Amino acid sequence: MEEFLKQFFDVGFMVDHFDEVLDGFWITTQLAVLSGILALIWGLILATLRQLPGKAAMPIRFLTIAYIDVFRGIPLLMLILLIAGGVPALEFLPESVRLPEWFGKPDSFWFGVLAITITYGAYMAEVYRSGIESVPGGQMEAARSLGMSHGQAMRNVILPQAVRKVIAPLLNDFVALTKDTTLVSFIALNEVTLVASDIQSETFNSSALTLGAIMFLVVTLPLARLVDKLISREQGRFTRGAPRVEAL
């Protein structure tokens, strides 16, 4: 038991390497927040494009659905490797795009942001779609009868209601996104997993990885409880709004 604790839960070892692991986790946090914001925006755009009405918009709807299906089906790690290995070889692109080092971040950071945004934008588009389709159809009809265009009705009537309904699932996706940032370590970004793994390789002690896992739990557990609270609140509203059934 003592050997197990020394290998995985050596407190003194964690204290000695705390700053290194924390620096890696700060990069992980920046990656997760930036990718999460961009994925939320991109997912909303995709969901809106998918709801465009009429035959003229059919090609746009088809391409949007195809995009969502494809990038929900491709493993994120494979996409990260494709982007990191392929984009620098595209010589027709400016060097600042092929090897981005914007705001002092290495190109591996931005390749990770791009891959995560592409993938989770597709997932979040489906979450938004479920929220849009849960809004009664009469809401759109009423808005159009007031002289609003489809775009105005979506922006002012449908989307505000839809987004409120899907905050919990979107937060759930953000928790998954935060954990998936560890995959960017495969393209040598010094985020928490790579830093802790390097320490493990040098010292043959896994406590740095345990420390990184604890840092993830500090972030993800409160978010998970918030998701549960939001779901319970939404269920409570549905229950209060349901008609009462008298017992026979």
C-alpha cells in the first residue's frame, strides 16, 4: 500500500512539481475556454443554417448536415493530427496561417483550437437544433404574421428561447471539450498532460499525472453539479407547468 501511495499520491512530489503542472494546466484552460467560445459560436451558425427554409436554401442545408455528420464521425485526435501535419505543408497559404504564432502562442495551440472548434461546433450544432425544434411552431408563425422575416424571427423569438433550453447540454459538451484538450499533447503542446507525462518519464513517479487529474476535477466537478442543477430546474418548470390529473 505504501508503494502504491508513493507512486500515485506522493504529496511531497506533487508540491515539488506543482508550479510546472499548474503552468501546463493554465495552457489547458486557455485552450478549453477559447475553443469552447468558438465552438459555441460556430455551432449556433451551423444550427441556424440548417433551419433555413425554402428550396433555394436546400444546398446550404445539405452541406450543413453533411458537415455535422462528417465531423461528428471523425475522431478528434485524427483531426488534430491531420491539421497539424497538413496545414504547414499548404504552401499557397501565408506563412502566418501555415505556422500561426498569434498572441505568443505556438502553432500547436492554434491547430488544437481549430480542430476542437471544428469537431465540437458540430456537436453543439445538434444541441442547438434540439433546442430550436423544441420551441412550438406557432412561435415562428406568430412572428412571421407580425411582419418579421425568417431571420428576424429566429434572432428575436426562436433562438432566445432555444438557447435557454439547452444551456445544460451545452455545459455538458464543454466539460467533454475540456477533457479532450489533452489530445493536443500529441502535437507537442505543453499542456498539463504532456508536462505531467514528461515528469513521469524522468522520475518514474506518476504523482504529477495524479495532480493534473485533480486540477481537472477542480474544474469539471463544479460544472457537472451546475449541469445537474440546471436540469433539475428545467424539469421542475416542466412539472409545474403540466396539467394536474385528478385521481380516480
